[in-house]
Amino acid sequence: MPDAVASVLETYPERPAMWLVHGSVRPPSQDDIDLLAEALLGVIRDGHREALIKCLGIWSSVQAGTFSSDAQTIDLLKRYPNDPATRSRADSVVRASWGAAKGALLHADETRFDQSIEWARVFWDINSMTTRCLRRRDTDGAAKNTATPGNTATSEVNDPSADGEHLQQLAMDLVASYVQALETAPCRLYDPERQEVHSGLVSRVGREVITVLGSPDLWCIEHGSYVTRALVETAIYLQWMAMQEPTIYRQFQEYGAGKAKLYARILDEAPDEARIPGFSEAIEELERLSHSGDVIDHRVVDTGDSFAGRSIRAMAEECGLLDLYRHVYYISSGVTHSEWWSVETHAMERCLNVLHRAHLIPSLSLSSGRNVPLAESWVDQLYALIRKSLDLLGTDGDAVTDAFSWIESSGDTTE
């Protein structure tokens, strides 16, 4: 085995075939990370490389004398991968055979791949601890406007003229610290839905607070009620979902994707004369957010009133927040619902670190956009929501302490 490959394997505990590498587990070097990232990208982007990996099982069974197939397939694989004329066709056969063989094994034994899945969890979880998330703007040379405490940049907004002028910066620092705490603590990359939903919803409502704090004319019940409602709605969602089975987070995302598909179908009913420039692009974007299959449209549209099959009022009652719902949310009702398709398109982006399994992370780039006690209450509610989310997620305490240490040192407080 090449030394470089052995070096990469040494960075993972509980790896398969431990006898292949005798070195003790250690943190990866940059060379290890670069090699692994290049290898993963190669398999993802190159169908031939993918087929070579999936052909290992076939070659192994040939050596063991257990491989059987039809004559045409055997003849095709005899010269694989050295015959350029048949390589592409053989690649397709190998990939299709791999899928069929996996299905057959699962049919015979539902637990056949349990150990493989457990190793996959270890692989992605270790990656979350050894490498950082990567955003598109980190790779395209865009202006550095990373939202970090005390050094946050955003789109141009109207500055508050007097009292409360510090609140927008404070809210941006809180959101940046929340993201920092999540991204410096270990996370579950194999099943990232819970953290995706948490960070997406908190990031979305944080963006609402940040933006409205840049426009003092909105600091009133009439024009700012949607911010209050969004804060309470998010608090109820996260508290209620924490009481359910973990599958609820995936269900939340699937419900939103189905709504995106439904909206695309409704828009497509418009007559040609009503289709202004950009109309078709809007439909295409909603179709993308529905995450339907490229060949078979498998996306189910749930026309129920909510992702949970019950009203938000019922959720509030079940998780002990009925008073908050009645006294705050109900009065401030009128804001758009936090459906996943809108969260994804406005507040999230794909992590470009290939070692992070393309999970979704909060976007730190904001879109363009005088009752001071009300504005301060939004910041107070945002901070309480952030700490509640970190608590429900069980985020590493040291990471949370480090991320919010600036509050005590600077004397800033939201309480």
C-alpha cells in the first residue's frame, strides 16, 4: 500500500481492515486532507473511477471463483478496463451490476450493510472534527465579509440615527458566534438533517432580525410584527421537534421540498401573456428546490397544513409554549411560514468541502434590504433562541464558551 494512502487511513479510528495499517490514530496533515479530497472528487466527478471502485467486488469474486453472470457481461469484463472501445459500456454495466447486487444482498439480509453504514458514520463524523466548512465566497476571491464577532460586514442598509444603533452589529455578532460554535464542534455529517434544520431556521430568523435592525422605520408593531412572529415560530418548531423521533427533521425538509414542487406547478398554470421576464427561471428554481428525480419524479407533495400534521398552536401546547403562542405569536401572525424550500434558498448553501458530504451550512452573505425597546426585545429573543438551539443540539460546551466569550469581555449583553 502506498505510504500516502496508509497515512490517510491512520487518521480514522475503527476503520475497516485495521490490520492493513499499523500506525496509531492521529490528526490528519494537510497532505492527507488534500489527497482524500482529490480522491473523493475524482470518484464523484468521473463515472469511470466510480466504476473501478465498484468493480473491486467483481474482481474479488472472480479471484474467489464465485462470480457468475451472462456470457455477454463476462465477455465485456474480460478486457475491462484496458479496452477503450468497450470501457464506457463496461462502466455502465459495472455500476448497474453493483446496484443490483446490493439490492439482492439487502433482500436476503436487511442487516448486510449495517457495519458499512456504521463505518460511514465514523468517516463523516471524523471529517467534521478535522476539517472546516468551506463556502463559495471563500473560493471565488470575493470581498472578505465573513460575519465574525466585531468584524461583520453586510449589504448596505440604513443606519439607525440615534438610540439602538449598536443593535444590528450585536445581532450579527450573535449569529456569527452561533455559526462558529456549530462549526468548531463535532457534528453528525452522516445524518445532518437535525443540525441543518436547526442552523437553517436560526440563521433565517437571525437574518430577519439583522435586516430589520438596519431600518429603524420598521421598529414598530405594524411593520415589525413578522420578526416577532418568526422568532416565536422558530422557538416552537425547535422545542417541539426535539420531543419527536429524529426522523422529524428529514420530514420537515421533505415537506418543504414538496411545497416547492406544488408552487412550481401552480405558477406553470399562468397564461403566456402573464409571463414576464424571469417567470420561467422562477419555475425552474422551484423545481430545483423540490429535489425531484432527474429521470423519475419521485417527490411527494403533502397538502397538509403543516409538516407535522398538526397546527403550530397544537405544537405549542404539547411542548409547553402555549402562553408564548397566545400572547406573542398569535398577535404577531402574518409573516410567511418557515418552510424548508425558502430556508434553503435564502439562508443556506452547500458546504464546498468535499469531505463534509455536501451538507448544508448557513450562508453568511446577507441579501440587500424607532421603538428601541421593541428592537432590543428582538435581540434578546434571538440570543435566547441561539442558546436554546445549542442546548438542544448538545453542542460541545467548550466550543460554545469560546464562541460567546466576547460577550463577557466586551460587556455586551442582551439581557
